[in-house]
Amino acid sequence: MIRPITEADIPVLKALYVRSNNSVRLPLPEGYFENDSRLFVSKTIRETQTLVSIEGNRIIGVVCFTEDFLEALFVEPAFFGRGTGSALLERALENKKLLRLNVYSDNLRAVSFYRRHAFRITSSGIDTGNQLPYLEMERELK
């Protein structure tokens, strides 16, 4: 089931953000995503449309998006490869003509995921906050 978030979901989403990011093993200092999770809650979750995927009574994924930008898509690592991310992405794509996103270049699993969903790389850059390279991607919808 996919539904909008509630205020009670916030602590769970903060922990999901940390677990999902840490599973990628990006070259960042220990505790980076724990510190960054406050910004994820205060900016990303609070300033976007946010949906969660539920299995049983457990949140297993989250997607945050605006009219034309995918701000975040995270899935519990134990649920990678089970269609949770695809279902959340499809909901974010509903009624859109274009959806853009940024993804860390070193997150090969995510880059591959977006390519499988018809996103194409449009440019690249360096994240000014942590100095990691990222790719800008987009998908135009007919």
C-alpha cells in the first residue's frame, strides 16, 4: 500500500533515510547521513509531496517529489529488488510531463534503477555539501 505520510511517520522515515544511504557505502565520513537526516526531515519531507510504501504495518519505502523534481526515493535495504522503489517512482510520475533528479555517481544501483525506468543522464556535477560527484537525470513522459 502507498499512502501520504503522517506526522507519526517522521521518526521512522529519518531512520530509513540513514539505513538506506549507509547501505550504499559512499565515501563519506562516519555519521554523515545521521547528521544529514535532520535536513532530510526539515527540508525534503516538509517541502515536498511525500508518500510511503507500507508492508504489513511497516514503512518500507519513501518518495519525495515536487511538480517536476524527484527529491528523494529510499527503500529499506532488506526490500531492495522487490518492486517497492518502482511502485513509488510510478506514483511520483503520475500526471507529469517531465521528472528530473540528481543521483550520486557512485550509487551504481540507483543509477541503474533510474536507467531501467527510462531516465537519461543530462549532465553531471559535484555536490557542494560533500564533494561527491552526481548525475542529473530526467525522464520525459508522453
